[in-house]
Amino acid sequence: MSEAPRTSQSHPAPHRDRTSLAALFFAITAGPAAWTLQHLVGYGVSSYPCSPANRQLSAPAPFWTPMRPGLIALTAVCLVLCLIGGWVALRSWRATQGETAGEAPDLLEIGAGRSRWMAICGIMVTVLFAGAILFDGIILVGAPTCRG
């Protein structure tokens, strides 16, 4: 395969000045980081009242009552963090709209459109992890705390 002639837009991110790499990195990682935080903290805090000393309780420990609203607040904060990442991704996607000017084979050979592709990945990751955070929140609110 011969090397394709380089055009004036031969850089993998021709509109890289319109968005920063830090913004794209945040857009892609905000959702997974928020879900991980919610999952790790939520699981640890919500499972302890049911088995504090390696034994299953029929009812949650007495200190559980004030923790449930805190976990719901944690879910809300994590969802907001995830949605902020999605907003940054959408803003970056809109800022780089003219980045993919070539035909599909040109894009494969010279790699134009990297910033736009990363922004689209950020949007998809946001949708996926916002759903995961919402479903974890529904379980937290709707499921019984301990087996009885």
C-alpha cells in the first residue's frame, strides 16, 4: 500500500485548537469515574448494616436510617458529574464539526477527526454510565436493605 499524499489537514486532529485534550479526557472518563465512586462507596456503605460481624442480620443496623439519604445524595452527585462530562463531550463535538472533511478512506489513512471521534466516545460513555448510575440508584431506593 503506497503512502497517501498528505493534505493541509494531515494532522490527526486538525481542529485540535477548538477543544483541549484535557476536556476530551474528562468527557470520556467522568462517567466511568462517577459510576465507580458510586459503586464502591455505595456497596460498602449499604452492605455493612446487614452483616457487620460476618453474620447476616434480619434488619439493618440502627445507624442505617441516616445513611440512606446520604447514598441517594451520592447517587445524585455522581449522576451530575457524569452529565457534566457529557455536556463537555457534546460541546467538544459541536466545536469540531468541520474536522472530518475528507472521504472515509482519507480519514482512515491520515487519521483526521481524532478530536471529534473522542468527543463522540465521550457522548456514548456518558449515556452508558448515566444509565448505570440511574439503575444503581433505583436499586438503592427500591430494594430492601437486608434479607429477613
